[in-house]
Amino acid sequence: MYFLAGSETGIIMLYKDKRPLIIFLAPALLVMGIFLYYPFLQNFADSFYEINGFGSETRTYIGIENYKQLLQDKIILQAIKNTSLMILFTIVFEIGVALVLALMVDGIRTGAKFFRTVFFFPIVISATAIGLMFNLFYAYNGGLFNQILEKLGLNPVLWLSDEKAIYMIALPIVWQYVGFYFVIILTGLNSVPEDIYEYAYIDGVQGLKRIWYITLPLVWDVLKACLILGITGSLKIFDMAWVIAPYGAPKGITHFFGTYLYQTTFFSQTVGYGSAIAVLVVILGLLMSFAVMKLIRSKAFFYSEDM
């Protein structure tokens, strides 16, 4: 008893003394400060200057002119529209399909590991490689999709036309990330105790009712994490979109924040304006994260008096 009491006292004293915590956290905080916070603050400072040329020492202070230009930039408005569309696709198809697949795999006892591997496989492939692969699918002459259409007696299609291009970029992104959210949700489903399902079965709660009233509320925190990851991840789309449609082709209508930032900074060499775009992305990411957390904080809508 004395040993236990002494141990508890030691733990209490450890938490009162903050010096060990500071010592252990200092290396991580130092790395984050050098490689995360300092670059962001420097980028924020650069957004108030006109800097022509990447790495240029010549800069002219122009105040908030770069931010005024953001409000008038039609490509920024197009990027907002495309990002909003991708957020919708993320919620409905990436997370929605992942949830359905996870519920199906969770209900089987044989072959679950096989399906988990197959569904997760696309996420381990480089986004650049997937983009190049889908470029071959979309090719007008000899592309896989048009070959299938020709075999069916149909005319070939220009898959990257003005009307279809954004959807053709969204398709491989959704295909790649369904497996990512599938594994996260399936892990959450596996953590639900079987006893709860047994009690629900005794009370006559089965099928879709069991999913709605038992499963979803218990994995709601996992779904919230997936929603936040998916929505904020839509703001960072770059590599696959750039490989499939560089420079926002056609006519700049497929630009996302990442692709337009890359083009503005490294090709147009307007570094100050590119810094303003980066600040806008960070602000939008924070606002959307807080908004999503507030909207999905409650899980009361899963319950009903009919239960």
C-alpha cells in the first residue's frame, strides 16, 4: 500500500513539474518551428510584396494589393468552384462508398483480409503514376475507354473536353482514396464490441436499423475524422490534377488551388501573389475544419423516439 501511495505521489509530482515535458517536447517543437511555422510566417510576409522571380532578392512592398487581386481573379473563383465540387465528391463517393464497403466487409468472416488489401491497394500507388495511367485511358486515339466504346460500336469521346475534364480528374482521385477511408472506417467498426450487437439482436434491432442506431453512432468519431481529412484534403489537390491536366487545361477551367499556386509561383514567377494564394488556402482550411467540427459535433440525429 505504501509503494502504491508513493507511486501515485510520484506521478502527481511529475505532472506538477513541467520541466521533463518541456525537455521531451523541445526537439519536436524546434523541428516544427524551423520547417513549418517559420516558412509560413515568411510566406505570410512575402504576400505583402511584389516579388518577380523565384528566389529574387528584389521586392517591392505593395500592402494588400495581392489580396485585392485574389478577389478579382477569375481563376481563383474557378478553383473555389472545382474545390467545392471535389468536397462533394469526397463526402458522397470517397467516404460514402468507403463506408458501404467497410460495412459489407465487416459482415463477412472469410476473405476480409483479401478485400482489405485489394481496396487499400490504390493508395500505395504514386498519384503521378495513377495520373499517367488515366491519361492513357483518356487518350482519344487508342485510349482504353475509347477502345471499349469502339468495340461496342459507339463513337470515341474526347474525355478531357471542357464539359468532362473536371469529372475525369475527379474519377482517379476518388478511386485512389476510397481505400484509404475504407481501412480507417473498417478499423473503427472492428473496435465495436460484439456484446452490443448481441443485445441489439435480442431486442429485435437488425439489418438497417442496427446500422443506423448502433453502428453509425459508435463510429461517428471515426467518420468525423474522415470528413475533416477529406474536406481539408480537397484544398491540397495538386499532383494528379497537374499530371492529367497541366496548367488547368483546357483553358484553365480545371485549376485547383494547388495547381494554380504552382503555376503562379514557378512558371509565372509572381512569388508574392503565389504567397497570397498559399495564405488563402491555409485560412480556408482552418475555417472549413472549424465549420465541419461545429456542424458534426452532435450525433443526436441518429436517434429517434421510434427506437
